Amino acid sequence: MDFQVVILAGGFSSNLQPLVSKEVPKALLPVANRPVLSYVLDLLESSNLKDLIVVVEGEDAALKVGGWISSACVDRLHVEVAAVAENVGTAGALRAIAHHLTAKDILIVSGDIVSDVSPGAVAATHRRHDASVTAMLCAEPVSGPSESGVASGKDKTKKPACYDIIGLDSSKQFLLHIATGVEIKKDTRIKKSILRAAGKMEIRSDLMDSHIYAFKRSVLQKVLDQKPTFRSLKEDVLPYLVRTQLRSEVFPDEKTVEDNGKNNMQNNELVLSQILSNASLPSFHQVYESFLNSRKTHKCCVYIADESKYCVRLNSIQAYMDVNRDVIGDANHLSGYSFSAHHNIVHPSAELGSKTTVGPHCMLGEGSQVGDKCSVKRSVIGRHCRIGSNVKVVNSVVMDHATIGDGCSIQGSVICSNAQLQERVSLRDCQVEAGYVVYAGGEHKGETFARK
Amino acid sequence: MGAQKKGGARVSDDTEEQTRQRLQAILLADSFTTKFRPVTLERPKVLLPLANVPMIDYTLAWLESAGIEEVFVFCCAHSTQITDYLQTSSEQQSHPNLLVRTIESHRSISAGDALRYIYEQQTETSQIQGDFVLVSGDTVSNMPLADLIREHRERKKKDEKAIMTMVIKKSKPSPMTRQSRLGTDELFVAVDPVTKQLLHYEVDHVRGSVCLDKALMESNPSVMICNDMQDCYIDVCSPEVLSLFEDNFDYQHLRRDFFKGVLGDDIMGYKIFTHEIGSSYASRVDNFRSYDTVSKDIIQRWTYPYVPDVNFSGNRPLKVGRQGVYKASDVVQSRSADVGACSVVGYGTKIGNGGRVLNSVIGNGCCIGADVVIEGSYVWDNVVIEDGCEIRNAIVCDGVRIRAGAVLQPGVVLSFKVVVGRGFVVPAYSKVSLLQQPMKEDSDEELEYADSSSGTADRLSGLSLEMESKGSELGPDGVGYIWEVCEGAHDEEWKHSVAPIPEDKLAEIIQAMEDDDTEDEIVPRKSEELKSDVDSVNTDVNDPGDDYGYFEREVEGTFLRAVEEGIKVELGILEINSLRLSYNMESADCAGAIFYAMMKLAVDTPHSSLRELSENASSIIAKWKGLLGNYVKHTDEQIEVIMKFEEMCQETARELSPLFAQILQVLYDKEVVQEDAILRWAEEKAGADEADKVYLQQCEAFIQWLKEASEEEDEEEEED
């Protein structure tokens, strides 16, 4: 397939602080002891998409990500790592790497997605309709909205979680309306012109844009050139294309250029696309064009993932906890590990003390030691961690090389790598930055431990 | 009260009641509109013939075959004509299985009134026993009702609040014909795709977008907005509907008021559901265009079994020939005459040599001369058309006489017994009647009914005599008045007429569609760019600012209204206070907004020189200082006013900037702002950038004077 894949891997996202740090950019955050980026790469590889560009914000982060990629998967995939300036937004990042894009269609995937929806299916839908843009929609995650409303979580803001409002045509193939971010909180306004053209529109608030897009390269580049103020794909570029689909401003030039040489081929493609989409009836775009012959239209399509599919973006701490829980729990086929009969994974080299229990939906990494009379439930513990005796770890994530003293109790918290909890620390809904030391006996609730 | 009693009874023996409950319908034999004028001045709309059978017969025959046992026909306009007609048809046993009762009321001017009247009647005699079908007498349909009623009842059993099920039907697929086919306004409905509950109903062609409340989106994960539906005006209602109309005496229109009331009311929580029909036919004859459309549908047999060759209500069936030509057995047609496709010719009609009839309906007992062309027209009974006339896309009522060589241009409506003079050309879209156009167009009280029919007839005969003597607007030997198109309705004329939509109007529609599109485009894009420019943190902060913008506009509107209508200051204060509360604003905000409105008014008042502008401003300040003064009791608020003024001079109303000092002085003189405020403002500004100091410098002298004055005062005080 002539698809180029761009993975927007972000940088040191502020949403995820203190989880990310100078050592661990967002793309390398461990999910069930594997960097989150590896899930995306595996997913793409499973669709046979191997020509990838990973865009990372900031040189430092790019070096780190590049280092990991070259060690992990250089033999399987053709990956380029490109660094862009920080805080340019998703659209800005694409602008910066535009010269790398050569294929007819571009698949853009956010680097923080943990999912089993096939990107190949999105690409196929895109091709079948000869669409300008195809967005993948999935059901809202069960754990509640983890969508921060900010494109790939790069913009330096924290917003309350919110959903997307999405308008589909009656065949659920075309995207007619999209409202994201702050617009959600307003009344939904839908243009009558598009309703007239499409006849029906189904407005869904239970779907969300999962940040996997296929763009026609020419269209994408045109929009990025024409609208220098656009920062975000999700909030600017996509809504713009959806809004202008009946009065396209992204086509005319391109048509004339391509018409010269490829006229025949285009016709063929058109016929082919009609056959493929089973279109005995022309799509409403064509009907509309035939009425207003001065108009050009472009198609905005959607691929709606099956409800049983898993798709979560790791763009908040809550989402990080959810993803870790799901990957070793309900969605364990994603982890790539084989689970024991107790629905957990305990690495053979891990040492467990006497009377220590590791419940189902748990993971214990290589070389970790757990003392006596401990209890681990629904948690991920990284490699080479040292956990004392009488420790309770529930619904938490403990990253590699962390040290937890005797008698600690950890619930709903994230302990980053090399962090140290001294004796009898009790944490509830806390985050501990990498290398931080929490002193003995403290009882904390909902706190963030980080060096300022 | 009656409804409640019945509700109690139903709980006790539910199933039994259901089985013996009679299927009842209310048929509104009056549409409470004036769309069919002038024809409806002389005959009620439901008795107008559709393919030579009165409309009401289609409705009654359908209700009968759909299993309705009892129908209440509500008559208002020309009620005697309707009751007489129903009387004779019941004598003829045309609807043997249907008990037709008539309810007459002359005071009703809307469907709401009609239902209220029925409700009042009902409590006396307990006529409506349960769920009923509400239709208007101009409905043509062949849909089965039994399933619909069952569906409604089952839903009602589960959910007490589901009081109504309305029937919708998919309209033709093209975006163009969708709005023009039936001549009605565009309809936008929002429906829950699973439960089919109606969530939003909008018939509005002004705004460019449909607005769904955010609460609606929050409570429904999925909403289907349809533009390709037509409302059939067939509703299955529970008795609560009648009592709702009784409770809300301001409900007039079934859709405009009732739906709006029910959908907008969260407290009662009543729900309306939709039922989409697929294969069967249902449509309402609402205006001349739908008259044309429905007639054609009947001829093309979409409404089977209600077609001209079937006796469905005592009508004499016609013989159907090829190409949809229906002809009575005794039609006398000259050999050279040609009756083309999709035409109906009634009993006792004669067509002369060389006549051509195409896509038209010709009634009973007509006499059509030689070389007459009739295309796409509706000629009712006993019409005489003399040689060589041309009739295109017109409606010609009973007893009309069209003299030789006359031409009817598209869209003409000739009411009863009009005579068109020899060789006269009736201009397109004109409506001609023997009755003069009513002078007073009371659009609210759309009265279809004239006086009793006999009175009308008397007046008519006298009138026609008088007319004949003095000649008429329809040529020397014609009789009748050509009605003037009233303003506003002019644009609608082509939309509602039987004539096909002219090319230029089609082009206009397309243009309008494009314009629509572009207009909308501007608004979101603006906000878009704003949004992407400012950091998203700012958008949150901006929100109150936005609110303030609205508030400012509201205050401005209130103020202008106060000025125009000469509202007293106290009342103005009341209104602005209520705005302030609803927008949660400080009184400083109010002061700023009012001052802004005042200055804007000054600028907007025509003026030729700066002096005039300054006079305007001072007079406005003098007049409304009471209003402004209410909000500037503290120094802070006064400073706010000055700052606002400064801002205006810089941004919105640059004209004022040379007058800054003058107007400030006026404000001081009128005691709107006090010297403390001015001095403090000056102090604050002293530290600002040079650019910001323009106005400070302008009023330096004034401030100097203020300072000296206050020092003097101080000195005086010291001396004391």
C-alpha cells in the first residue's frame, strides 16, 4: 500500500507529569513494562505498514526515542525519527516534516494509542471512498472519558475530560459534523446546507475521535499551507475539512495538475471506488455537485471501530492507570504476554517471599523481589524492583528499579523508576517522580511527589 | 377531570377496556389558514375536489378502511356546507362502517381552539374515550392505522408520558424537490434513532443552522437529524393531548405551539414519538402546490385504492385507459381532440375539435370548445371554455366561463363563476374571484369562513350583476376581481402555486443554498482562528469576557428600546437589574455597558460636525444620567466608566476621541463621575505607556483645574 505512516509521539507531555521526565519521554512510558510506542509499532506492523516516520517534540526526546527504536525494532521496520520544536501542535509538527511526505496518502497515528483496531482497515476505508480524510472513531472507553480534548496532549493545558460530538450520514460512512474541545460545552449547531445535502445526520456523543487519520497528502499539505494558524489536527484541520466538504477549497489546483497526465487513471479509480463501495446510488457529494456545478466537494469519511475493540489514548495520568490495568486485565491480548492460569504474569526470575500473594491481573517484571506477607492486586510491577515485607500494592503501577520499604501500602498510585519509598509509607492516588524518595511513615493522599 | 377519571378506570381493567375501546378519530375540517383563498371564501377546503372527488372523502374512506369506527368532524368555516355534504353522503351509505359525527363551532380560529372546544364538549358527553387519531380533512393516505395505534398503546402502557405518535414519511431524495414538492417550508426533525422519540422539530427557513440544546446532546448518545422527512399531520394522541390544549390556552398551532411546548417542557416530561411509514402513502393538501402534487400522485395511483377508477366513497368510478388516462363513459370527445397522459375527464364533459388535454383534471359537465389547450391544470365542474383558449397550470373552479381566445398563464386560480373576457390574458399567479379581496388582512385570525353559504350566494348574484354593468378587470365581458398579492406573500406565490417552479426561482434556490453555506462559513472560521491563536488557557479566561459581550449587547438593546419607547428611568433600571442578575455581573459592568450604549447612540445619531456629536452626547447624558447614576455610586464604578470611555475612543468609536475631555467634563458637570474618580484615574494613568496617555494629556487642563479646585476647597476648609 502506498501509505506513509506518521506517528506523532509527542515529547515531555505536561499532562503526564511527573510520570514523564527528562529520561522518559511520553513515548517511552512503560505500559505493562513495555514502552507505549511499542504498542503502536506492533499495531502498524500487524497491518503491514512498515514505512514509518516517528515525530518527536524536542531534540532530547527524539534522541531517547530514536535510541530505543534502533535497539528494539530496526530489523523489522523502516523507521525514521524526526525531531520538531516543542509546542508546535500536531499540525505544526506535520508542517515541519512536510518535506518528508511523498506518498499519495498519509496515515497519521498518535504515538500514545493502545489499541487493537487495525490501521489497515482505516487505510482501506480511506482508499475505497477516495476520501480527503478518514478518521477513526471508537466508542468511549469504559473507564470514562480519558480524552483530554487537547491534540495528543501536547498543548500545555489541562482541560476537564470531554467527549466529541460527531455527525454521521445515514450510512455511517461520512463525517458530516464534528465538534471537539470547548465547542462541546456549547449547544450543537448544525448547518442546514449539509443537512439538505445529506438528508439525514446522526449525531453521536458516544463516539470519540481516536486520533488515527488517513489524509490525502495533497489535501493535507494544502490545508497546512493555506491555514498557517492551524495548530491541531483534531481541533483545526479536521473540523475545517468537515466544514468545507461541500465547498472544497483544497481541490481545484490539484485537479488540474493531475488531470493532465492521469485523467484516465482517475476515471478508472472513480469507477473502481464506486464498485468497491457498492454504490449503486451516487454519494450525496456527487448529487450535490451535480446541482451546483460550480462547487467542488471532498469526502470526509469515518471508520468506526467495533465496540469490542479496545482503543485508549494515554494522555492523562488517569488514562495511564486505566491502560495499565486493562492491558494486564480485560484487554490482555494487547500485551503480547502469555498469562498464567491465575491470569497473571510473574517472571520466572522474580522472587516472592513466603505468604506473599500475587492476585490475578498482575504483572511482576524480571528480577523483582517481593518480601514476605505481601499482597499485590491488579498492579504492574516493573523489573528489578525491591519490595519489602508486609507491603500492599493495589491498582498501582510500580516502574523498574523502584524500592519499596517494609509495611508500605500503595493504592491507585504510580511509582516511577528508581523511586524509593521508605518504611510504612501509605500512598493513595499519588504519583511519585522517578528517583524521588518518600520518607518513612508518611501518609499521603492524592499528592504528587516531584522535585521542583 | 374527565381524563383523570378515565385514567383510573383504565388501570383497573386495562385489557378489557382496550378490547372494547372504539377506534376514534378527530378530523379537523378546517385548516385555519388562508392558503386556498379565494376559493375557500365560497367553499370549505375539505370539499374541494381532488381528481373530481372532494378531499374529505379521501380522508373518510381511508379512516374507514383503516378500522376507525367513529370520527368527529370538526367544522368551522362553511360548517353548513360540510354538514349538509356529510348528511347526504351518510344517506347514501358511502361510509357504512364509520360513524360520522359533526361538531360545529364558529368561534374557533385555530386547531388549538378546535381541540379545546372538543375537550369542553367531551366533558359533557364523554365522547372521546381513549386514544384517538387526529387528522385534518385534507389528508390523502392509504396507510394502515391499526399497527400504529397498537404501537402507540403499547408504548403508552410502558411510559405514561408518551402521549402522541406522529407520522412522518420520507420525501423525495433530491435536495431540491424536498423543499419544493409540497410547497411547505423545510422541516428539520431530530429523532432518537432507537426509541424514535421526537427531540426537536423545526420549521424555519430563516436561520442557517439547526441548533440542538447541549442538554439534549448530554442526555442522548445518538440523535438523528432528518431533513428528508415530511410531516404527514397524522397523529395518534392520548387523551392527555386534549387536556394539554385545555391547560395551555395559548396553544394555537398543532406543531408550532404544541410541539414547542411539549418538547421544551422538562417538568411535565411528556414525550412525542414518530412513526415512519415506508411503502404507504400519506400527504396533506396544504396549499396549491401540494394540491397539484397530490392530484398527480392520485392519478399515478400511489394512493391506491383511492384512485379515480375505484368507487371508494360513493363516487362514480371512471374508466382507466392507457398512460393513466381516466375517462368517464359518457365523455363526448371530438375525433380530433387529444386527451394525453395522466389526465382525468369527468362525466358529461364535451371536448371540441382539436382540443388538447395533458396532465390535467377536468371535472363533470364541462364544455370545452375547439382548439383549446389545457396543460397541467385543474378544471372543476360545469366550466365552459370557449374556442381557442390556452390554459396552463391553472386551477379553474366550478361554473367559470372562459371566453374565446383567453389565455391563463401559469399559476392562475379562477374562483367560482368568474368570467374571463374574450382574448384576455390573465397574468401569471393571479387569483381571481367574484368577491373582492378582504381589505383587512388579519394574519393572526386566519378565518376561512365567510358568512353562511346562502348569504354568500345572494351577495354573489347581486355582485355579478353589478360587475357586468361596469365591466371588469378581466376584459370587457369578464366578471371578477383580480386579487392583489399582499406584501410579503409575494415571494411565496411561486412556491405555493400549481405552476412548476420557474427556472429563475430554481436558480435562486441554488444561489440561496450557496449563500447559506458561505454565510455560515464565516462565523465558525472566525472563532476558529481566534481559538487557535490564543493559547487554550486563554479561552477559558475568555469565557466570562464573552459573557460580558452578550451582556453588553443586551444592555445596549434594552437601552435603545428605552430610548425609542420613552420608557421611564426607573423601569429601565429594573430591566437592567434583571439582566445584571441573569448574567451575574457587577454594577461596574452595568455602568460600563450602559455608558457604552449611550455613547454608541450618540455616535449613531446622525450628525454633521463634531460639535453636533458632542451636543448629542451631552443631551443623551443629561437625559439618562439617572439610569447611569444608579450604577456609579462608588468611585470604582465611576473609574470603570472612564476606562470604558477611553477604550471606546480607542477602538469602537474613534469619532469620539477628540471630544474626550469635553464629554468627561459633561459627565462631571452632570455629577455622573466625581472628581475623586477622575483624579484617581489620572493617577493610575500617569504611570502608563505614552501611547495610553493620549486622553490623559487631552484633559490635562481639566484635571489641573480639578486639582486646583480641590486644593482651594481644602484651603477653605482649613481657613474655616
